[in-house]
Amino acid sequence: MSDLATKEDLESELERYRRELTGYCYRMLGSSFEAEDAVQDTMVRAWRSFEKFEGRSSLRSWLYRIATNVCLDMLNAGNRRARPMDLSGPTPVAEARLSARPEATWLEPVPDGRVLPSVADPAETAVERETIRLAFVAALQHLPPKQRAVLILREVLAWKASEVAELLGTSVASVNSALQRARATLAQSPPTVSDAADPLDEEQRELLERYVAAFEGYDMEALTAVLHDDATLSMPPYDLWLQGHENIVGWMLGVGSVCRGSRLVPTIANGMPAFAHYHAAEDGKGHTPWALMVMEIRGGKIAAINSFLDTARWFPMFGLPDRLEEEGAAEGA
């Protein structure tokens, strides 16, 4: 086999693991862009040091070891990504002010296709989807980096304690202790619960259709009817978040009234239903990007609307059009 063929074979073999490694790094880092950077760094390190790989572990285990070290290095800076509700309490609409924080503050959404395996056991797929939910990934960010790695490897990816110990260069006892501490921390601040929604069932589809009709028609009575009493609305990069019908409707009829005449295009993010939110264009022709809305459903109503406003980052990543033309464009998007 020629050197070129060998390199092509190695590159192909490494690429087989890109998606699952991206899912792992996303859970570790809370950032879709940083996860992709971490995986690319992992691939480069693996390529450069492949001659040192002696086959004492599987290629997959070796790649996870490299990826873990890359993530731990990135987390040494002490950054912990969060959602607005992780940083403060809700704000009454009468006191609401828009205050932006730097991009590195925020937990980021991710397209399912970047992080979930395309073919897997349905039960495993359900676990993986559940563990990329925004609330779950936000909860992971409360863990010290090594505990985070242990919990993901043991409870999400179902590695044996001995395999994790080998990866981290530590003992099985240390791994078990780290897992116990990680579980205790999550138990103190458990992630909020939302219903599985991929695929959507008939009730969920009907609920989201009602939400779209209410939002696009700017019908606040209909909107209230699909929201939980304690529903939340957040809008990163702003640290403001609102809770409850009165505050959300008050926002929509006040500062948020710029959303009248919007269009919503369905997509999926973090294993949850989502919408590309387009505002009416200033030139009066079509609609332009405004937000990526990631929805959370609980008990037959909408529990949370997570609106990510940096559309220059999100819409290309999700393959969303940068403009909707006249009526009918959304159906073809």
C-alpha cells in the first residue's frame, strides 16, 4: 500500500468518529463551535502522532483520550457556559432591560445532525438525544471538568469504569468517586424536565402548529393558551429572562412588538423542536433572520422558548436561508 493510500485510509477511519466526538465535546464545552474546534484539534493531533499509536487500545478509545485532553485544556481557562436562568432570577417585565454579555458566556444550541449518530440502537439514541438538551448540557457545566468527563463517559456513553480509568490515567476507585460526586451535584441542581419530542407525536405537532399560528398572527390570547403558567422566555446574548404569562405577553406587546409580522420555519436543535424566526424585512420584501427559537414542551404545553439572537452564527450552522422571499418561501426552505 502506498503512503498516499495509507494516509487516505487513516483519514477515512478518523472521520468515522467525527460526529460522536463532536457530541462528546459539545457536552463537555457547551459550545457547538468550540466542540467542532476541539474535534478538529483532536483529528490533527491523531494524524500527527499516529505512528505512536501502538494499538494497545482501540482507535476509538485513543481518540476519546485525545479529545478529553483537548477539552480539559480548553476548560482550564475556567469558562463555564450558562443560560440566562443560570445567572440570575427572572425579571418582571416592568423592570426588563436588555444587557448583552460576551458570546463566551452562553450555552450554545447545536444541530442534531452534528452530534447524534445517524444509525444507532433506538434506546441509545434516546439517551444521546436526552443528553444534548439545553437543560442537561447546562447542568453539566456546573461540574468540574474531570467529573464532567467521567459522568458523560460512564452514564451517557456507557463506558466501563476501567475504560474511563485507563483513558484518564487514574484508578477505578477515583473514577467511581468522581462519578458519585458528579451525581450528587446534579441531584442538588437537576436539569429542568421536558418531554421527548423527536419525533413529535400528534399532540405535540398540534401544539406547535397552534404556537406558530398564534405567534405569526400575534394573537396573545392564543399564545397564552399554549404556554405553561410558568413558561420562560430567554434571549441570549441578553441576560434578561422572563417567566409567566403576564411577563411574556407584556414583553411581546412592548419591546417585543417588533416581532409582529414574523414568520417561523421549523427545524430541530438539541433534540428538541425549534424554529428559525424571521422578521419582516425593512425594505418590505420578504423576511430576514431574527432568532433561532429552541422550544421545550412539558405536559402538553410549551414550557420554554430559548431564542438565540446571533443569527449570523446560527443560521449557517443549521443550514437555514438568509432570507425568506414572499409568501410560500418558507415551505420550500
